[in-house]
Amino acid sequence: MRQVLVTRQKSQSAELVRLLEKEGFQVFSLPLIETSPTGAEIPASEYDVAVFTSPVAVSSFAPNFGKVKFRYTVAVGTKTAKKLGEYGITPDGIPDEFSAEGLIRMFSEIDVKGMTVLSPGAEKRAGDLCGYLAERGAIVDKISTYKTSPVIYEKGFVDKYLKDNGIDIITLTAPSAAESLLSQTENLKSVTLVSIGKTTWQYLKERGHDSVYPQVQTIEGMTELIANLYKGV
């Protein structure tokens, strides 16, 4: 039986753990990041488009639904769309690739000059969608509604945890999780890194680490990829 490590924060890890266990893997959970709201004050205003780049972006902005108006809503992927649905909002657009690059390609087909765009989300974000839209003449409000911080363990703990539990596979669902992992371990040669998508894969690649990512960039896609990699092993 292969041992898989889930690095999501505890409040977000249950579904991925369940999916992996259903496929017969032994699953361990070691949160490497945590998110917290910034408490940003958002005035009542109106926008042409609101772009949500993660489920956390939706939930952290949720107290402002109703106060802030927008004509169209864009979600980065199906999980973000589902979270919007919990608040009675059906997104008008979802890119083919669930990433910042996918959003940029989607907006490349639209004349955004003069368009007012709201982009609530993390303080640090993968890609530069807001910069791209601004360069093309959009009026962009990039609002930090939450921040992501690494969970730091005592020196040597992560390496010992990986070794003691015989971890074969580490799942990484954001560049911030990858950053936290790389800062706390010295030996990843014996494990397979599985990224949720191209953005996390690119982050690792730029730092000299190989990983794989699924065509459908969701936790379901990750689970299917891992299951196929280790089918019959």
C-alpha cells in the first residue's frame, strides 16, 4: 500500500483524504499552510466583473455579497464555482484550464478596455491576472481578503515525518504549500510530488523539483492521476 501525504490546511483536507482512502491509499495529513482573513474594509461599490480565484476567495469575501454589486461573475474552476453556488451565485464564466493562465486566455478573447474588475483573494497570488487586465485598459481593484501563511514545524520534523511514515507521494494544492515544503525538508528524492495544476508544477520546476499534475486541475483529478500512477503497484 502506498502512503500519501496531504498538505492542505486541516479545514480543507477532508475531501482529498476521503477520495484517496477510497482508492486504497494510506493517507497522512500534515498541514503546511493556513489561511486567515485580512479583515479588509470593502466599501459599497459596483463593478462590471468579479473574478474569484479560489473557494477561499469566495468565503473570505462572502460578507460583502449584496453590498458590492457586479454584473458578471468569473470563477477559476469548478470548486470555486461550487463555493459561489453556496451563496446563490452562478458564475458566468469558467476557463478551460483552472488556473491564472486559463483566466488570462479567457479574458484575451474579450475587449476589457474601460471594464471595472473586482478581484478579491489572497495577498500573494500565482500569475498576474490583475496586471494583465490593467495593461489592457481595465480598471482593476485587487483586494486582499485573506492571507496564506506557512505552518512551520521544528527543524528536522518534516524530514523525520516523511521517513517514519514511509511517505511515497506528497500532494501540493498551491505554490504556497510547495514553498512551505521546500523550506522545511532537505530530501525529496524518494517521493513523488503531485501538484494540483500547472501553476504549482511551474513553481516546483523553477526550483529544480519535478512533479506531475492532472489534466483536470482539481482534487478529483489529482486522485485519479495518483490512482493511475500506482495502479497494481
